Amino acid sequence: MPPNQLLRKLAVLVPAPRVNLVRYGGVLAPHSAVRAEVVPGREYEFTEELDESGKPTRKRKRYTWAKLLARVFKLDLESCAACGGKLRIIAAITSREAMTKILDHLGLPSDPPSIAPARGPPQESLDFDS
């Protein structure tokens, strides 16, 4: 087989960029009308309001960042480690000057760490004979 023909056959196997590699059809398709009845895992809160067809409107349940972090990393960010009480956000500090002032007061570093230089290549040969 000539090299050009081999490359053509291999190029066909490379997927197009930014395209999903798994495609679902029928009832599992993303916009199927009955997908919600078949696919488990979606939690909905039903409201009393009805749409034009008379069906109850669906509202997706939203998770807080703390609950998402607990699901992924097994971190409990909703309860205090010392007393076990419930934690809540009291402020979101976005000002760089305020963050620097708070970190300096607590004795923590307020400057980002310096970037270390790149390491050299690994040792290529080992001297076992000596």
C-alpha cells in the first residue's frame, strides 16, 4: 500500500474538531419529547402553574456550590468543623486591596508565589557499573 493511501485511510478515522463522539438517536436523543420519562437522574420541582397545554411546568432543581463540591470532592463546606453548626456566606470580597489587607493582618502571604524555572531533562543513563 502506498504511503499516501495509508495516510488517507488514517485521516478518515480522525474525528472532526469540537464534535461529540457519541451520538444518541430515538428516545435517548437530546431533544426527544419523552427523554425525561426514560432517562433517570434529573430532579425536578413541580410548580402549580400550568402551561398552554395544561401540563405542570418543570423547574430544575439548582445545587449550591457547597453541595456540588461535597458531591465531587467529599468536602463538607456547610457545617463548622469546631461546633457542627451551619455555615453561611456573609461576604464576597473581590477587591484586591481588601484581600491584601486581610491576608497581611492574618500573617498570611498576600503576594502570589514566584514561578519556578523549568527543570532540566531527566537523567538519561544510570551508572550501575561504578
